[in-house]
Amino acid sequence: MPVRKRKCKSCGKMFTPTWDKGKVKQLVCSNGCCVIYYDKQKPKSRRLATEVAKMVGKRSMGEVRFDAAHIEGKRGFTTEYEPDSYSYVVEETRNYTPDFKIKTKSGKVFYIEYKGVLDLETRKKMVRVRDQHPKLDIRFVFQKGQNKIRRGSKTTYMIWATKNGFKCADNEIPKEWLK
């Protein structure tokens, strides 16, 4: 996965972090002063996970894992991470930036919004964006699509997305989307 340059918190110089292979991954400053360890199974703290995600240019470890497992290895299409931004209006104008932009071999373009948690604020935002930009093809990939939208509800993330006119998938991109 592409790793963009970062400013080292220890020495203050710009560097491109490199991944070490093995059971325990580590991001290493090229100056040798900063090493962040990351266990493949589960990060030891939320702060460490956020730090690792930022070093590779993503916002969350869910997006890092999704990109590595489901997008990076696929062939036949190109992908960009958060390349476009669209404004939408609530009381004031805000911007929506989709997580991934997918271009298939046939030239079809769609956006993937990767979600671990689908809270009320996000659901409202996505409906507004869909209504104000009807030509955008926004699709959801959920970490766990069977999660309920709130405690006690019978509606899952997948049911909500389908009812609101979004294509959705559970944890990986369906092959039909890439044709």
C-alpha cells in the first residue's frame, strides 16, 4: 500500500515510513529514531492504531485493513483514496469526501464508503448527499453489515443502505461491482 511522507515526531525530519515484514509489523523512520510496532491481530491502543493509519495515509485502521485486503491486490481497476469532495447543504454548506474512488476497466466510476460504525449523523449526511448529488454512485462496504443501527432496533446497516437506495456489501467488494 502506498505510504506517504510524514514528519517524524522525534527528529522533525520528513521521511517515508517503511513496513517491516513478519508477525509484528513496524513502521520505521528512515532516520532510525522512530519505530512504531503494530501487531497484525489487534493494536494495543486506539492511539497507536490511529498513528499507524495516519502514517500510511488513511484515517482509521479499518480503512487500512480494507485497502490492503480487498483493494490493493485486485487487478483490472484503479483506485484512489479520498480523491474528490462534494459539498452538500444542511443549514450551511459542508463537504463530503468519499473514501475510495473505483474505476473499472469498462470505465465505470463509483465511490466506496467504508464503514465500521454507521451512526445517525452519518446516515443523515449520506441521504442528503444522495439527494443533492443524484448522479453519484455511492456504495457502502461495512465491516459488519449485520450490526444494528442502534440498540434494540431490527434494522441492520445492510437493511438501512438497501432501503435508502445504496448498494452495499459486507466486508469486501463483490466481483459484480468490478465488471
